Amino acid sequence: MEDIYPSRRARTARFLPRQDPVVHGEWTDGAPLSRAQAAQFEEQGYLVLEGLFEDEEIRFLQAEAGRLLGDPGALEEHTVITEPDAGEVRSIFRIHGQSRVIERLAADTRLADVARFLLGGEVYLHQSRLNYKPGFDGREFYWHSDFETWHVEDGMPRMRALSMSVLLAENTPHNGPLMLMPGSHHAFLTCIGETPEDHYLTSLKKQQYGVPDKDSLATLAERHGIAAPTGKPGSVVVFDCNIMHGSNGNITPFPRANAFLVYNAVDNGLAAPFGVDRPRPDFIATRLSPKQIIPVAGCLTQGVPA
């Protein structure tokens, strides 16, 4: 397959033109987003959706996150990622396969229909995880484009994926909220450095390859600025697969947690990786048996199997 987004091959970084749409679906009166929201996503590469969930549903999701974080030994061992210099949980991957609650959340019409509209077709979960930044010790996630890694290390062919971060604790300006560079998704920034074998073993704790160079990041920041959307529990940040984003560490006493869901178009299934010999494992990037999401309506607390 032709690689139209080559990265980690040259000694210098380049900005390449985006060759894929941002909004793949055609807006109609029946779309799950307003025309203004669709236009904002096209232009800025992200949206914040508030008021999607009832208080009861938010408490239900928070309780499930507490259960997952409270007993990591009961989970699939390789899916639990700790901080690089501490025993605190940093991320839990494949949560949709380890939690009926999160599986139901990912299929909820309030999320899945938005993904289907923006991606222009049926979708599946490329990746899911619970991201956690404990108070005082939560480490940063450095600037990156998700698509760069998903393309190089997973074999995602085109920019037809998006992420949804469901806030499970209040995200304030101080406890390490997601930061984005609005509009940066319109160009693809290549990265420098050949990827080591089994890079994921270290990158999930601290990424060293697939990280943009500082000069290019400065150019993007000067060109687009930086936004740090905050919100109450239950808010959802939707962002394009190629937007430049990251987050600071959390030195406040207030932990930050979110359920992170990555939707990919069924028609954009993974091929062979474009920059490594061996793809990352299935718990990071669904390859073996992607399951098309069938949207489910109704309250989250109802109909979740025990």
C-alpha cells in the first residue's frame, strides 16, 4: 500500500498536506451535531460536548472507573501501565473488553452516532483506555499527533479516526487537562528517528519516538495557539486523529481521570505498519477481530449485563 504520510524516515521534519477530509459525513438536519458544531470540528479539529449524560450516569461511570483503578491485579496484566518512576496507574488499555460498562458507553448513540457522522460510515474501536493522573504525581503526556503513531506503528492507512475523552473527574486549568493546537490537524508533521523494536513497551510510559521536534512545535503553536478545554465530569472532548495535543503533569491534590475511546472507520481497517516490522499488540490497536459498533440508545445504567 502506498504510504502517503511517510514519517520517521528522514533527518529533518516536514509539514505534509493533509489528503483526507476532516468531516467525512454530509451534514443534514438529522445529523447528531449542529451545522455550527460540524463547522467547528472541520476548522479547529475538536469539540466539547456538555450535558450528554445525567448525573446518575456520571456516578455510574465514576464508580466503574474506581473499580478498575482499585483492583488492577484483577485486570489483564499487560493492559495496566504505571507511571515511569512510580507505582501509580497511568493508563489501563482495552477497557471496553474488560468492562461491560465501558463497552456500553462506547456504543451509546450519544457518542457512536457522532463518530459515525464525522467519519462517514460504520465504526469500531481502534483503542480504548482509562487515563489517570493522580494528584501530586501525575506525569505529562508530551505533544504528539495520534495518527502519526497509529500510521507508523499500527498501519492505519488514512486520517479517518477520532478520539473521545469522557471526563470522569473535573478537568480544571490546573490539574493537567488536555491541550490542543486548534487547526493543526490540517497538516501532517513528520517525526525524526527510526522506531526501535517493541517501542510500545516504553512509549506507553514515556514516548521518545513519534515525538515532534521543538522547532516544528513552536511553529504550530505560533500559528494556531493552544487551547485547554476544561469541564465537569460527563463532558466529552471529541478531537481529530491528527490534531497536535498533549497535557501537563498534575501537581495539584485533585486527580484527573477520563475514559478514552478511539473510533476508526470500518473502511479504514489496519494494514501492515508503515514504519516498523511488527505491529503493536491487539490490546493497543485492534487488528485481529474489529467489531463494528451497533449504537444503543437509553440510559447507561440500564441493560448492562453483570
